[in-house]
Amino acid sequence: MVSCDLLIENARLATMDGSESGNLPYGEIANAAVAISGDRIVWVGIMSELPSGLREGAGNSLDARGRWVTPGLIDCHTHLVFAGNRASEFEMRLRGATYEEIARGGGGIASTVRATRAATDEELFSEASKRLSTLGSLGVTTVEVKSGYGLDTETELRMLRVARRLGTEHPVTLRTTFLGAHALAPEYADDRSGYLDLVCDTMIPRVTDEGLADGIDAFCEGIAFTPEECERVFAAGTRRGLSIRIHADQLSDCGGAALAARVGAMSADHLEYASEAGIQAMAKSETTAVLLPGAFYFLREQKAPPVDALRLHGVPIAIATDLNPGSSPINSPLTAMNMACVLFGLSPEEALCGMTRNAAKVLGMAGERGVLRVGSYADLAVWNIGHPSELSYWVGGNPCEAVVQGGAVINRIDQRH
């Protein structure tokens, strides 16, 4: 009999495991238990079928008391490490300025670059820690963090080092993405080619030599980089073993979705202006769509991503907070899920799948995280809700009562009053 270090009993499971759940919404199992050995799930099922050896040999137990248990949430697109904020630009937009106008006037990403360059490593770590702790309290067990607010070699490296440190000092699985091609560095305003040389020939080698990134990203947009420029960056990254992500078709149809498919990207993110041809190409390349409703909401955009086309062509849909100071200052995965439903027309089940199973696929963790099944990592969240749809329904508040990260209980239900 397999040993059991932690037994979760009397639970209602939303396994989000499409391969095992048949037609049951959310992959539901009522009156259920989950047995964990080390950092892996070794048994999932109905309480009445739990092998007696697992119950009797359990080193620790957690009585869910009928609560819903889901996979730990996965926030697969954040810009968590930065300094300062852009509340003044928020006011400018409310007075009618567009995101593009602010960016071209020296605001936008450039203003966060100035603040981030001026901040110390400890300042960056302290502020990012607060944001990460908030995500963790809301059931997030895996987070992706991008660089991109340095735009010079040393600050980009510092951001990624801070991100790696966050992953060692917080109970979270953390993945890092190098986003040197986020915007044109101000000192290279008249030398686009020179900045791309810096990204490809200096930054990427330094980042990979230190093992600071798992993937590479680029902002393919009229105010950022062309598809051809992005493709050059991706080629340099893949030569160094980095997986590809892409900010695609957020403000215009720049062919970002098609580019993501062409280069075999793990995901294309935003996609408000993606064409159907681009969506079809993504389907063939098995590239996941990451929808970021926080940015759509905060920038007061009018054109929603082509969700119907994504469904029609079978493109997996993930959801993320896009937590950043300029276009999505949203520190709640549940708020992002609500927005995905209200603004983009996703169902609550699609939204939860987008924050679990499909988000795991984006980070190269399909089957390992984002589902409750035998063999997957023991990352779970316990919720005081009547039904999983409530995770997308309530705005504000926090129904998360316990988190299990890699088999370790972060917060216990029976310790809360």
C-alpha cells in the first residue's frame, strides 16, 4: 500500500480533469477524499471507496467539512516585479487620453521602467512579496512572472533574480519569463536595431547563463515590436532553450496570433484583435489563448477577444490577472475570472478551467498541475462556497479557507473561527 502523508476527507471535488470526469461539470466528485504522499496525489475518489490502509496510515488529515476543493489556481501571466504605480495615468485615461497617447508621450511602460531602474533589489522584492502573498491567500499555488520593466541588461537581470527569490521564499511554484522586448528602451529611441541586438546578443545569453528564465516573451504591437522583430527575438531565445510566449493582437491585428502559431509558442496572450485565420493557425499549432480581461476592463477597450472562434476551432482558453501597474492593477484571480465571464462571455466552468488545467498547459505543466488526479502535484485550494460557479460570481471577499502546496498545508480550516 502506498503511504499517505496527508488525507483530505469529506470534500466535494472539482477535479477539472476532463480526461476522467466524463460529462460531469467541473469534474465533480461528491463525498470525496484525496490522499497525498510527499508532493503527489496518490488517490482520488469517493470516500466509501477509500482503501482502509490510506486512512489508517495517514500521517496528517484535513477535514474539509463538505467544502469544495479545486486544484490550486495558476496565474500564468503576471508582471509581478515592478516599482511605483501609474495612478496618475489612470486619471489621464479617465479624462480621455488613450493608452497609445500616454505611451508615446513618455508614460506607460517607460514610466514604470524609470521607477524600476531606480529601485533597489530589496524594494522590488518587498513590494512584489506583498502582491504574491495576496495571490497565495486567494488560492494561487503557481505564478508566472515576467521581466520587461528594466529594458537594460542589469535591471532585467535584477528583476528575474528577484522573481526567482520570490519562488524560494514563498510557498508557491514560480516560473519566470524574460520580456526584454516589452518596449523600446528610451536610450535606443532612434536605434531599434541596436536595441534588438542588445536583447538578442547580450541580454538573452546573460539571462540563460544564469538560469534566470524558463521562457521568453515579446510584445507584438504597433507601439512595441513588429512580427519580424519578435521572430528574431524568439529565434535567439529558442537557441538558448527558452519556451515562447507572445503578447499578441491586443490593440490591433498585427498578425500576432499567426506568429505565435508559426514559432510554436506555448501561448498567445490578449488576442482582442486576432483574426480567424490567426485563431485557426493557433489551433493547428496547439497554442493556448491566454485572455486577460483585467487589461480589457482597465483600458476600457471595446473589442473583446474572439471567444466564439476560439471555441469553434478548439483553442484552449486560459485566464490570468496580467497583474501590472499600467493596464491591469488587479491582484485577484477571482476578479479576473468574474471579468472573463461578464466581459468575454465565458462560463464559470470555462473560467475555472482557464485558471487551472489550461493555465498549466501554458507553463508546460499539463497533467502535472491544474487537475486533481493520481500522479499530479498536490496543489489544492479549499473553498467555503456552495458551488464552484461562485468563484466567478462573487466580486470581492475571499472564500479560500485552506491551501495545500506540494502536499504541505498552508492554512487549516480547523484553525479558523
